[in-house]
Amino acid sequence: MSLAVVYSRAQVGIEAIPVTIEVHLTGGLPSLSIVGLPETAVKESKDRVRSALLNSDYYFPVKRITINLAPADLPKEGGRFDLAIAIGILAASGQLPRESLHHYEFVGELALGGELRPIRGVLPVALAVRNVERALVVPMDNADEASIVHHLDIFPCRTLFDICQHLQEVKLISPRRTHALPTINPSRFAPDLNEVRGQHQARRALEVAAAGGHNLLMLGPPGTGKTMLASRLPSILPPMTEQEALETAVLQSVGSSAGFQVESWGERPFRTPHHTASGVALVGGGSHPRPGEISLAHNGVLFLDELPEFDKKVLEVLRQPLESRQILISRAARQAQFPANFQLVAAMNPCPCGYLGDPSGRCQCSTEQVKRYRSRLSGPLLDRIDLHVEVPHLPRQDMRLEARSETSAVVRERVLSARERQLQRCHKPNSHLNHQEIEAFCRLNEPDERLLDTAIERLGLSARAWHRILRVARTIADLSCSDSIKTQHLTEAITYRRLERY
């Protein structure tokens, strides 16, 4: 019998779809054909496999070789099937035993000399292989990433010859056990908040945003610390749960050419795309859909500096993910869904030159220029940002002060306490409350209802903004350890919507 069956995985979005590789050898003119919707890189694998076999001291069968990648209607891409195809040819030609192959799944790209090169997206492959109770054979450079998964036997290999020796039981490879992961601790990663001097209102808004998972927009002239504040938000966010850390690792494994780096386990993403980024770069896409910046910021922070400099059409694509916390990429042949539960933090100048309202009077922008500049941000987008805060110019004497403010650890304790109240109340942060939960947990007394109605009318806010004010007020109340929203909590929440008047 000259038929061998080998198992591997294709990548579709963040899913690892099982692929069965059938290799059949028959008599006739020597040839090798690959069927099952292979793309160019997969078709080219026959040349890599031939060279790898010969350079590993195995012979390449001089027969008619047919390789089927099933399911046939699933497009296959990349060099991830090289190793499985090579094993299949060796097994079909009798150079390897077929009996044990059904216990393994193989992924990896082959070099011409037989060395194994790493592939993208090993972590979702490892999770899927564990569910079917097989062992996974991976390139050595992917071993640390794959070993994040518990209860899975991983066999890391440097060369094709190594895995063949193992399958022949000549020289067995010791399975890699679960990697010892670092403790999830936010202070390991982000810079500390005590390095920010002054800007007490902006620091307060940052704390509220962290406590309730709210989106934040900072407006102020250049050099006032907007980027500095944004970069310190991860240091006061609650530590990630193991499930959140795993979700984030899977997206980085799929979306990054370097894969997931184990040393960054538990680190909340902080993504800062340049304002020239396209819509596809932001939300994901491509002929073979990959996650964009909003998905790579899942469970973390997406920071958009110089917000009005982004193309208006690019910014508008954020509206739906900000509400649904996921993105569905649709193409003619396939769909891919990526999670996008991120906190948006944005920064902008008050005018094109950046110095509107500066005491020095150096701003020369006309009213029309300022209006045109701010009109690049649509009302519906601003409506979805919970907190709007001004970051004014810092007096020079404040810059000389040596005394530093609270550390990230101190602020994080308050944030953790407030977040715990939210999780005990409704198992989610306040920014995720739906209409029924807002009615249940954000009740106001009659005078405060009149206050909110007056504010909504004077600021010209929408029903969505009304709900967001209540969510923010609930978070402020949680930071104060209050069971109900009081007038001072509601008043502070309303002040964070004042920029919508401009």
C-alpha cells in the first residue's frame, strides 16, 4: 500500500482548521501534484520538500505522487504544510512507519537543507490539537509559544531528520512540558504614573477610565503630557485574567510575524498606530484576513495620537467595533471574526497649530480653520467616547517641582476595588452595561434626573451620550465606594462631556 495520511492545521482568522494530508504513490511518469486549493506558497512546497528530503539523506520516490489537502474547499496558504507533506511522502514510500502517524499533528516550514523554520499562529494550533488529544510536532523556534498550552505533548524539532529519527524510534525526542509563565503583574511592563507632574484633572479622568473601562479623549496643546498620560494607563488597569491573557496571546500569535513572545505573558497590549494607517490596518482584512490594530489591542489600549490627522473614513470604521467589541471581516470566499474589546484613548490639539488659547497668543488659526480641523471628527464617533478632558499647558514652576504624585500601584488599588464592585454587581465593567442594566444600577433621584435632563439639553447630547454619562457616574460612585449615584458623581460625569460643545 502506497497511501499515507498525515494531520496538520490551516489558519483561518484565529481558528486552526484541521487539514488531512493524503499522499498517494503510483506507477507512471514521475510527477508531483498538490490538490485541495493550494495557493502559490503551498504549490512551491514540492521543491522545498524534495531538496529537504535529499539533504536529510532520504530518497525522493521516482513515482507519480498525488497530494490531497482536505477539505478541498478550504484555501491553503503559506509553508506551514511542508513538514506534514514531507512526512507523508516518506511514510507512503515506506521510509517511515505509518502506524503511529495518527497520534501526531505536524506544522512547520522546511528549508532546503532540511531545517525547520517557525510559522505564524502556532498557539491556536496547539489549543486545537489539545482538544483532539494528539501530540504536536513544531519547529524549535515555536516550542515556547506552543508550550503555553497545558496538557499537551509538544515535540520541538530543529530538522526533518530529527523527527524522522523519533518516528522510527531510533532517537526519541523528549516532549516539552508546559512553559513556566511569568506572574501576571501590570507593574512589570508600563511606566509609572508618578512620573507625570501636575495635570490633576487628566490624571483623575485616566483613573475613571481605568476603573470602568471607558474610552478617553484628551485635548490640549503640544507638550502637555497627553502621550505620557496615555502610555501609563496600562499600569493602573486591573491585571489580566488567564483567559484574557490567552486570548491576547492567540491574537498576537496570529497577527505578528514574530508570533507571541512568552516573556510578555499577561502584558496588556498598548497599540499606537501612526495617523497614516489605512482602514484595513486598523480593523484587519486582506485576501487572507488577519487581525488589525483594534484586535491586536484586545484586552488592552488603542492609542490614537493626533486624532484629527487620521483619514476621516479610517476613523469611521471604529464606530461599530467600539459598540460590539468585535469585528467581522467578510470576503467573497470566506469570513473571519476577530475580538476587539479595547479601550480607545485618543489625543488631539485644539487647532491646526496646536496653540489655541495659549496665553502667549501665538495661535494664528482662523475660526474657519479651527472649525474645519475639528470637523474631521464626526459626532457619532465623539458620541462613543465616554470621557473628554482638557490637558492644559503646564506652568513652568510646576515643571520644577521635585515632589511626585501618587504611584501607579496606589491608583491601581482604587481601580481594582472599583472594578471588583462592578464584577460583583453584574459580572462586567460599567462601560459594558446594557440598557436594562443601566436602568437597574444607575438610578437617579428626581433632582439629579432634572440636572441630567438640563445638561443633555444645553450640551445638545444624544441618547447614547445620556447612557454614557450614567455609566461614567456609576464608575465614579464605585471609586467612592458608594452604592448609589450621588449629585457630585453625576456632576463630575457631566463635566467630561463639555468638549462636545466646541
